[in-house]
Amino acid sequence: MKAQGSVFKYGDNVDTDVIIPARYLNSSDPKELAQHCMEDIDKDFVNNVKQGDIIVADKNFGCGSSREHAPIAIKAAGVSCVIAETFARIFYRNSINIGLPILECPEAAKAIKAGDEVEVDFDNGVITDKTTGASFQAQPFPPFMQEIIKAEGLINYINQKKA
Amino acid sequence: MGMTMTQKILARAAGLDHVVAGQLIMAKLDLVLGNDITSPVAIKEMDKMKTEGVFNKDKIALVPDHFVPNKDIKSAEHCRCVRNFAKKNEITNYFEVGEMGIEHALLPEKGLTVPGDVIIGADSHTCTYGAVGAFSTGVGSTDMAAGMATGEAWFKVPSAIKFNLTGKPAKWISGKDIILHIIGMIGVDGALYRSMEFVGDGIQYLSMDDRFTISNMAIEAGGKNGIFPVDDKTIAYLKEHTKREYTVFEADADAEYDEEYTIELDKLQPTVSYPHLPENTHVVSEAADIKVDQVVIGSCTNGRIEDMRIAAEILEGRHIAKGMRCIIIPATQSIYLECMEKGYLKTFIQAGCVVSTPTCGPCLGGYMGILGDGEKCLSTTNRNFVGRMGHINSEIYLASPAVAAATAIKGNIVSPDAL
């Protein structure tokens, strides 16, 4: 499985309050949440993001609240993958559980610039910056998590195990 | 090699004699928690599962607390969804408006969290119950759904950081100052993926409410959980609040820690986190020039009875500054009632404060105290991110109830000693 898109770049400690402000949490509809994704940090994001685009950020992406609405909003906005130096742990779990691909790769997070065209190969964890030609190797997922990702989320994984 | 307190609790819940950091385990859950924001998403996910309802109706707690009493029609629909689910599945611990409180103040008060438990909650501040010696951690709605259906959750066994708390804190130094100081020291990702284990002779001077505040904010350092050993104060608290039996776990003498820090509690000063991260800490004396428009005293971090007592002690016979808005929110109905019986409500109202029914409202910019463009707020809550309490150009300063009450009176950020 591969993803390709242009990059939206953010810094350290992007928190779930800026990914989806709580004033919109009276909804749990992914489409509605997507309309306000990143609003408090980048008000142009929702107007500029295209299906398949990629978010690249520095350390501790998704810190703060446990709201699953954050990865849901990112996924529903069309983002195909988030690459960061590190992720906050609840955001990390939530992304895997809902089937939003995320990759930890400090080198890629540092080198990739906003607007670069990036390709991600999820099978081998190779991230290629097509604009600069550089490529990076992301941390591989433990096999157990790969199974959840393959099932496209925790609920399907549990259903498949039961069947 | 020995195990940390957290590792021992997780080993028991996974049915294993021994676990090591990094190991993936499947653990049995003693409690699964959700609120009015996260539960509707979990309920939708659970509908997709091939399951016969919940794993145990007594081991699920549903607490509408974020946007209740319903702040608008959409919130009302979320609450209705949770209410109907609770009714259909005969959830024992569903707390309706009138019985509810802010979840992390309510559950220990109701005796639902005891030492040795493994608890997940679809709320990041679920780590609060480490104060009673439980392993508890925040998860998202899908994990909550899976937990409600199966009674199990997967964990990566965390490594740990040891915080050795020594000495006796000065009069106005509370759990809030201690945890803000620690976050300032290690940063908002300083404990990422790891346990924060608090030990040392200083713990004897910390009330249970201080410990709840400290464990509550472990997540603000990125921690998976923040846990205290069980001592006489814990046992006295449990005697008063629960009939459940429990097992006390202690870290092995040869447990391994990634890092160790010593915090001299007797040397701490009242601490304030500046916008827009909890790690931006300063001692209160540096903040004297900062004038604020609003003060909030409450939340799962600082809405407990001791927080109310300290605020009342400072506000007694005084009035808040002209133009100040001071919002005080006792975290549960029982705390609210005690505030009434002890005369704190009268003190607050006579001082010019407003007092609200329990709600998370202002802490996350929901309602009950939203900030406008350029406004500044000194709050006893837990996060000061951009836009957290309202407009993206508003600013939040985090501090203890003592600093909050003194600031409400003076109008600028001060310690009660400055009054």
C-alpha cells in the first residue's frame, strides 16, 4: 500500500485542541469535524488540503486530550498519512485504532519541507521526498500493530479474531 | 530484574508472573470509563462489533460531564445517546445530571477506583486514579468500545521515571505547584509513553486531593500514568469511600527506572504555567505584572473539597477586583453540598464570584466562561494550549487554587502572601 501527496508542515507539540477545537466536539460526524480540522493553527488548511495529502510535524504530535475526533478529523479531511518525529501516546493508539496511517521518522520530519511531494510505502516504511529525491526509513510497527493496521482498525481486528 | 509498581499491576492483570518494559500484553480491565464527548463515538464503534452487549455492566462508568447540563441541541443528542445506551445495557454506574460530577473527581469519591485496578477511560485525565495506587490511563473511543465489549485492552508495558519527593512543602504549596514544577523541569513530552512513579518521605505531607492533582497532570508531561504508593492516608480515604476489596502493589527494591529525579518540596514556590504550554513554568513572583480578566477555580485537576477550602480561606471577608470575573466550580454534587454546609458558597458569592454546578465547561472552551479576543485567564485547570478556553488570541495561565483566589482579589497574578 502506498500514499502520495503534498506536505503540510507543522512544528512541535501540535495539540488535539488545535487539531479539532472543543467548540466543535458537540458533533461526532467525521465530515463536520473535517471542516474545522487544524483551524486554530492553520485556518487555510481545510481550503488547501487535497485527498491524499500528508502532514509532517516535529515532536509530540497530537498531545493533550484523548479525543478520537482529532485523527478522525484528519482522516476525513483527506490526509493519507501523518509523519512526525514522535507522537503523543493516546493519539498514536487512536490513529492505529481508526486506520489512519502514522509513521515515526525523526529524519523525515526534519528534512521534509512544506509543499514537497512525498510518497510513503507502508509495506516497507520507506518515505520518499520526490521534490528533493531524499528517502528515509520509518520505524517499523510491531507485528501485533501491523495486524490491526491490516484489518483497518481495532474493531475489524477483533471481529476477525472472533470469526 | 525487579518490576516497578505499574509493571506489577499490569503483570497481575495480564495473568503473568513477570513483565518487562516494551512487552506487549493483553490485560483484564477493572473499569472502563467514558464521558458525553467520547462515549457517543465509542457506542457507534461498538455497534459495528459482533458482540452481545457489554462485558460487565458493573465495570463500566458513564459520566456526562463535559457539556452538561446540555449546552446546546447537539450536546443534548450526545447525552441522549449515552443515556439510552446506559439504559439498554443496564449500566450500574451511569451518573445523570444531579448525581454526576466531573468524572475524575467522581469515580474515586464513589469508591470505583481502588489500588491494583487496571482502568482505561476515554478521557486523557483518566491517569488521575494513580493517586490511589491504581494503574489508569487515557485512551480513545475505539479502545473504550473494545474495552466495553471484551473487558480487555492491549498495552505496551511502560518503563518508568522515579520522582523522589522530599521534605515538607510550605503553607501555600499544593499538589498543583509540585506537578507544574515537574512538567516545567521535564517538558510536555518528558515522560512520553512512560510511567511517572512518585515516592519519598515528602508524600506523607500530601493530602489525597494533592495526589489526585499530581496524578491527573501526568498526561501533561506525556506520561502513560502517574502513580503513588499506598500509605495510611490512602487507606483512610478508601475506608471512607469504598467497600471494594483491593490488592496493594509495591515497586520491587531492584526495579529499574529510566531516570530518577529528586524534588525538594520544602524549596518549592507557588508556580504558574504561562501560555501556551504547561511546561512554560515560572515562580509566581515573576508574574506580578500580568493582569487577568478572569479566574477559574475548578476542573478534574482542582475542583475538590480541599481546593474549595483553600479558595474560601483566601476569599473570606474579601472581594474580587473590580472588573474581574471569577468562576468557581465544585467538581461533584457532594463537594458542592459540602461547600454549602461549610459556608464556602456564601464566602464565594459575597466575594463576587459565580458558583456553577459541576461541569468541565470552561476548561476545554465548551461553555461557562469562554474567553474573547485578547483576554487573559488564570485557571486551576490543566491545559493552556492556543484557543483551549476560547478565542485563539486569548491567554491561559495555570496555577493552584491559592494563587487563583489571590489573583481574583488583586487582579494581577500573585501568591496569597501578597494580600
